[in-house]
Amino acid sequence: MTVTDISETGTAETDEFEQGLAVALLEAADDDHVMGNRLSDWTGVAPTVEEDVSISNIAQDELGHAEGLYEEVADILGTSLDQLAYQRSPGEFRNAQLVEREFEDWADTVVRQYFFDVADAIRFEALLEGDLAQYDESLAGYLEKVDEEEEYHTEHGEVWLETLADEADGTEKVQRAIDENWVDGIAYFGSAPHAVDFVEAGVYAASLEDQRAQFVEEVTATLDECGFEVPETDVGDVGAGRAGKHTEDLTALLEETREVRKQGVDVPA
């Protein structure tokens, strides 16, 4: 089931909220699924023993969020978690490109994880401030829990930015990662073309443009406090990942996760 399929399923105005919600939750689930698996690359090889535990916990949180979100989307669309997470082609995934490329080094990981966590928190807040509670109180409660966990993830990134800012080599690497990932951070707030207006339908309380502006303001303030600079750049191809345009890294990652899942499935006696 693609985003285009979702946007074409409704025929009445009363279906618009549910259509838009399915798109928003699927994008969030894909982001968390890919980011969780990507962060898992650091398990056992993080800079410190303590960080090995922390980054592994964050990876598991993101994978857990993805599973919960896929289940909600599956209920709306009448499909399954397995189909959404493990049977779609890379071109059908709607994750932001920010989360899919292999990490270059620890500084790159810190920057991309921080960008992602700030953006993720802004998205979930916009969802919670929309009409979600009227639609499903249980789902709203779940997203509140997810949002609380994202606050911890964001704090983790801020601590590491401050730590690396005190190291000459770390400062250089972080600034390079900021320069390389800034456009992808902004592009997080894009979406595939579809028939539903998120704000008019009540899915988001704030438009994607307003969410992007909030992201820029929050991230810029943190980076400035740490002594880093935000590059001046145009928005560019916002939403490339949301429209199904991905790097080869995503294809390789999905193949790996599916192979691991296949090997972990119990074979009937």
C-alpha cells in the first residue's frame, strides 16, 4: 500500500482525517523503522561502554515506535505490520533521506540523530494538537508516550553536541556533519503529493512549513549555544524521501533487515 493508494481510498469528506492520518503515521513509522535499524549499527562499537547501552536503548525505542505505528496504519488500511515493514519495495518507503544513509562517524551520528529527534518531537506534538484525541484516545495516549521518549533522545543528542564542542577534532567533525546534513534535516518536513490537506483535515495543528520553521529555530538556537554554525542554504528538493526517492543505502539496509528477520522466524516442526 503506497501513499498514493492511501490518498485515493477515501470518497467522502469525512474520510479525509483518516486518510491524512494514515499518511502521517506511515511516514513516521518508516522514519523510526529505518533510523532504529541504522542506529543499531553502533551496538557493540559505540565510543564508550555507557554509550553502547544508551545508543542501543535509543535504537530499540525507535524500532518499538515503528512497530506500534505500523500496527495503527495497518488497522486503518486493513493490512498488516509485516506487509508494511517488510514487504514493500524501497520506492514505497516514505522515510526522510536523513535517516537512511550509513553513518560516516560518531559526529555524523550525533548530528543526524539530534536533527531527527527534534523533528520527530515537533511532528508528534503537531499530531497531538490536532484532532487525534477525538478520533482515538488510545492512539493519542500512545503518541504522548512516544513524544516523552523523544525528549530523552533529544537530550542525549544535546549532551553529545556539547561534549564534542569541547574537543578540537570533535568540533570540526560536527560542523562538517551539520553542513552535510542540514538540507536533509529541512527536507524531513516534506510529504508525498496527496489529496488531503493535513491542517484542514485536522491531522496536524501546524502546517509542514510551520513545523519546519520551528525546527530551524530550535536547532539553530542549540547549535549556536554550542558554537556551531547553521549553513545558509535553499530548501532544495524538500520531501525527496517522502516521494519515494532514496539512496542505495536504504535498499541495502532493508535487504539486511529482511534477511535478519527471515533467519529469526521459527521454522515449523
